[in-house]
Amino acid sequence: MEIYREIYLDKNSPQHLYMQLFQKIRQLIIEEKLKANQKLPPIRQLANALGVNTSTIVNAYSLLEKEGFVYKKIGSGTFVSAKQDDDLSDELLKKYPLDEDIRLMDRGQIQIKENMISFASATPTSDLFPVEDFKILLNEVLDRDKGDAFGYQESQGYYPLRESLVNYLEEINIKTKPENIQIISGAQQGIDVISKALIDYKDTIIVESPTYTGAIGTFRSRGAKIISVPILNDGVDIKILEEKIQEYKPKLIYLMPNFQNPTGYSYSKEKKLKIIDLAEKYNTLIVEDDYLSDLSFYSEDNTTLKSLDRNDSVIYIKSFSKIFMPGLRLGFLVIPKKIHHRILAAKHTSDISTSGLNQRVFDLYLRKGIWKKHIRYMEKIYKERFDVMKSCIDKYFKDIEVQYYLPQGGLNFWFSLPEGYDSNKLYVEASKNNILILPGSIFFISKKESKCFRLSIASVYPKDIEIGIKSLSNVIKNLIEKDTNKRKRLDTYTPLL
């Protein structure tokens, strides 16, 4: 169809033109007037037809891609994504009154109201940000570099920072060179850059089940087929993983081997070695998202897959957002040589380069040893919260029908309600009691009801952890009790006469 006839943009409206266009095209896709894999008009052609700047079309197409409605093929254009069976189900959204909150969570956002205890956010509280250290180093960079600090860096990243990261990586037994490091604006951008560089429509990606919802959304936006493999408390099921590799021949396997999000599980050394063997055997790339290996309170082995990588098959992602200042958006990739140029090109087309000023400041953090001091401080703070959380779970959850796993580090705890119960319902009831949790449905490929839920200690002070866990345990007890009484009533028989 010629979509020009279906689109009217009101140039007198206070709403931005690109947002109007985004909404119009999105509606055409939802109504299936634009079909799966149909090519959208070229940017310049659509801009001329609608009488707008090309930037309007670029921004609208970018937002559509971000939301998963379209995907791009380099050199070919923009296409409508296939409808996913695993989208957050309308049935689920209709069932619960807080549907907008559930939609936001599926997009990686959550609304935290005043006086709520949030076990949902994995972002540190602002009082933990090293503002004074940052201010001192920022001034040092400005005094030293003057205006150069505000210029574009080379797209691959500030070279001295990449040198510093080589030394940082050596301490965790990852041996690399500055030319194999790509600076990124956080782990999410890293996943996006990898996807743009390597994933084409209908490529298969294997992920853990459950897994990070942001990765699911990014792979889906590229039109990839996503296959999940169940994760056990010592890592993915290796037998099923190999079967899926043989069957689907995946382009990538996305894993979080240490303190996995959302479960907190860590892979055994044996499984890590087997995964490296599988990558070599089937010539498959592994994407290792090193989520939180820095916070290893009781863990004796946080070996990364990259440190075991004999065949240059692992793309290593590291973000500092969860343990530094999230708004700085800083991280890096360690890239296998065989995909080096593709990753660099994809990063350049994403945003040219990550903030040069932030890179220069972080380089000083590493060179002066201030980063190690900060990590020790964060470990101390989070270990206290971690210990309080474990104690409260043992105290308040021991008499209720909830299964849970106690990790050895990280920020997340994973729980499972009895069969037949839905954590989305628990989310609704807990919210009424000013407690925020994350329902498990957003972490699974099929976004249907899930009995699992995640609690994070990142944004909760120790005194609030006990209040929150005690309150949540009462909510769960009431939920189970009400359901038990309801079932008893349904099972009551009375004579007809």
C-alpha cells in the first residue's frame, strides 16, 4: 500500500512531527495495513511526499525500531517486523488493572511513587554516587585537556581509557589489546551495537530462560528468531543447549554466567568450560554479559567465559552503570578479531562516539586507583543489604509456600510462587501495600503468566528491607489464603433436593 495516503501530519500541533509519524505508522502496523516484512518508503521519498525534513522520518523510523515495530537491513532499508507470539499478551494486560505499569516494565522502565519500597529497580540510590571524586577528576580533566575534552572521540573510544581497561581486564585474567576494545554507552547499547552488526532478519539467537528483558527487545527488533534454554542454579541446561545449537544453528548465544539477571544464578566452572567447547565445536559466537561479577560477596569463582576463550569466540560486555553513576552510560566490549570492523561500523552509525568527557574522567578513575576504592565501598554497602535481605527472607518466608534461591553475590533474588499462582497478581496486590516487585513474565520469551518474581536490593536501604519483606510475606500469605478459601468454596457440594 502507499502509506502516504494514510498519513496526515498536523504542522500546527504542539506534538512533534516525528512523534505524529511514529504513531501513525505504528497504528498501520497494529491494524495490519502494513504487513510483516513489508518495506517502508525510503527516507527521502517519504519526506518529500509529506513535506517534512528527512530528520523527521529518521527519528520516527528509529523510534519504531526501538519499540520493535520495524527492523533495518543495512543497504536495503526499513521493514515491518513480524508479529511476535511472545509479545506481552493482550490477555495479560486486560487481566490486571495496572496494565500501563506492566507495559512500562516490559520496556525496562518502572514508575516508583512516593513512599514505596522498591525491590524492582536495579539502579543504585543517588547517595552512593561518588560525586566528590568525580568533581575533582572532572576539574583535572578540564584543566589538562581544555576544550579538547568536549570534542568527538574516535568512534572506538578514547585510546588512553582503552589502555587502562586492558590493565583492568588483566586482573580478571582477560588478556586483550586496546584495539580489541570498543567503548559503549552502557550494556544496552552494547547489545544493540552487536545486534546491528551481526543479526539479520530470521537469524536465530539462543538466550537463557529467564533472561534480561532489554536483550529480548533488542533481538526482536532485528527480526530475529529467539530460542530459549532453561537455566538451572548452576547454569544453562547443557544438553538442551547443544540440541538447540544443532537444530537452529544460532548466529549468537546470549548468556550471563555470573549472578545472572534475573535469577542470581552463577554458572559452575564445569559448565563454563563446556560452553566454550560448544562454541568452538559449532563455530558459534557467545555474547557474555558480565552483569555484576564485581559484587561477589560469598562467591569463590567468578571466572568469565572470556577468560576461558581459546578460539576468540566470546564477545564480552561490561557496563559500569550498576556500580557507578547510571546517568554516565559507560561500558565497553571486548571484540573478537573476526567481527572487529562490523562492530566498529555499527557503533559509529549508532551515535558516532560515547561522551569523550566521561571517558577521560573514567580513565583517571582507573589510573589513579580510585575505581578500586569505589568498588570496595560499594561491596561493603551492598554486602550489608545482601546480608539483611538473606536474614529477612529466612525469617519471614520460612512459613509460606514460596521457593527461593539464595545467590552468592549480586543484587537480585529469584522467587517462585506455588503452581497456579501468577506473579502479576502479586505485583498488583503488593503495589497496593506500597511494595514494588518485578513479575517474572517480563523475563521470559513467552510473556504469559509466570509464578516467578524478582526482588533487587539495589535501591532499598537496610531498614526498609525488613519492612518490605515482612509486608510482602503478608501479601503472599493473604493471596494464597484467599485462593485456598475460594477453591474450598468451589469444591463444596450440596444436595439438589
